[in-house]
Amino acid sequence: EKGTYPHYMLKEMDEQPTVIRKIIQAYEGENGDLTIDANILEALRAADRLYIIAAGTSYHAGLIGKQYFEKMAGIPVEVHISSEFGYNMPLLSEKPLFIFITQSGETADSRQVLVKIKELGYPTLTITNVPGSTLSREADHTLLLHAGPEIAVASTKAYVAQVAVLAVTAYVTAKANGKGLEFDLKQELAIAANGIQTIIDSKDVLEDIAEDYLKISRNAFFIGRNIDFYVSLEGALKLKEISYIQAEGFAGGELKHGTIALIEEGTPVFALVTQEAVGLNIRGNVKEVAARGAYPCIIAMAGVDEDGDRLVIPQVHELLTPLVSVVPLQLISYYAALHRRCDVDKPRNLAKSVTVE
Ligand code: F6R
């Protein structure tokens, strides 16, 4: 039940710190270290390449998962949109493991890939929020998100849970493979949970930003580099689906290859700056759009922030920034939708589980 909340989406965004803490508990072994089921770990270690299959927000989580497995565990990963995979099947490695990321566990586009992959006899793992769902039952293995039921059509806490569970899975695999990781993921996830809480506690700032930037806009851009680019895609999807504002996420460096032609006087451009290595580059992109009349909103992480940034979010481990940087984007979308009197929990033309291909 949504209780005193006006919308499920708001309730579910508020639950995000708790969801991360639940994941830490759920994946804690007897000795207190993070762990996953031994059979799943074996399947991950046996694979020479992971193929992540997902749709929508879950696909965006998959893009981040690729970085986790490649950077922490050194396992190559491909991420595919499930509806494209059927007729666009890539050449497979010798020992692939297929990972299906799906909040509902019922998405038809993802299921048809699972059916095909099972026919081919390859091992499969579903990461889902719904125990007993179709994709959970039909895959060899399941990892649960522990996010609790997600009712709002726009996915928020499930995305954060997907990113966290992917981090745990990659980290545990890396450790089992003897990779010397220099951080304690459990601790870093706890810091991220606190970081999300800080943002949630100052929601009114996001309401102001939504009013300032999006009250009358027809379109908006989200830009970032590296992992921030993937979060930009998710921020744009959230805004589109609940506020109906045309929005796109772009890699900062791609703007000059075409998109910058769309910038007009006052076009809102949300720029994520959480990665030190690309901080100067993305700030350069912000200058480029500002010089053409855009209205930029820089959302920077503490430690890489500068005077004039519109919002500074708490500092977390550089791999875990999506967990916190997505939250202001979710809240901005929420308030933009409210300002426009949209049905936040049940946007037009959308269903919570998409059970048609
Ligand atoms: C966006 C959203 C959708 C879903 C997509 C996949 O907010 O909810 O893009 O992420 O339909 O659904 P699942 O994860 O249930 O397979």
C-alpha cells in the first residue's frame, strides 16, 4: 500500500536506501562477507563471456553491469536489447553465460530470447525482483533483487537494486577469481545508501529544479561521459515516460557530431559529472551547449564539483555513482510530471509488465 504517499513512485524512490541495505543483508554470508550461491558463482567463473539481455530501464542497468564485470572481474560482457537479439544474434563465444535482467520476470521480449538460448543449450541466469516469475522459473539460476513490489510503472527502486546486485555479483566473482580489489563493496554500498538518503531528504531542491528547467520545456537533454552516459539514458527515459517531455540521453562527446544542432535558446541540458577522469571533458561539453543558448543544469558529485554546479550529490565509490546520480533525475522527472498534471504512476500508453513482443 502507498499509505500516506500521494504516489507509489514517490514511495518507491524513498525506499531506495532501504533496498540497498536489504541487498547487503541478503547477500551477506556467514562470515559477514558478500557472497552468492555457489552454483551461480561456478557458472559465472566458467563463462568466457557474459551476454546481458534486457529491455528499457533494465537494459540501462545492464550497461552498468557490463562495466562492473569487465572492470572488477575482467570478464568480457555484451549487453543486448532483448527485442533486437532474435534477428541480430551476435557471434557467440565458446562458453557464454546469458544473464537476463528483468524487474517483473515476465517481459515477453526477454523471454523469447531465453527460450531460444535454452534450445541452444547455453546456461542462463535471471536477475529479477519477482521470485517464481516466468523468467526465474525457466532459467537455470536466479538472483533476486529484494526491492519489494514495484507498483509504479516507471521503474526506480528496481533499477537501483539491479545496479547493486550486479555490483555484488561482479565483486564476488572477482574475489573468487583472486582479483585484488582495493575496496570493501559492503561498506561502499552502505555509503551509497546514505548518499541516496541525503538526496531524498532534500527533495524540495529537485522540485525547484524541475520547475525552473522543465515547466514549459518541450524537450530536454541529458549528457554524461563513461558511466554517467548510461545514467543519462535512464534519466531521459524516466522524463519521457512520466512527463511526456521529449528527452534524450547522449554521450557528451557525441553532441558535436549532430545533436548540438537541436540546442536552442533555453533548451534544458542536464549534465552528470561524477567521474574525475572525464570531468573536464564533460564540463567542456556543457560550455559548448551553453554558448549556443542552452540552459545547463550540472549535477556533480562532491569531490569533482565546482562553483556554480546546480546540485552537488554525496561522494561515493566511482563505480557506484549510478546508485546516487540516478536519484535526482528520478525526482526531477517526478516533479516535472506533477507540474504537468500527468498520471505519475500510470503514464499513458504504458503497462507495468510488457507481455507482448
Ligand atoms: C521504465 C520501465 C521499462 C522496463 C522494461 C523492462 O521505467 O519500467 O522500461 O524497465 O519494460 O521491464 P522488466 O525489467 O520487467 O523486464
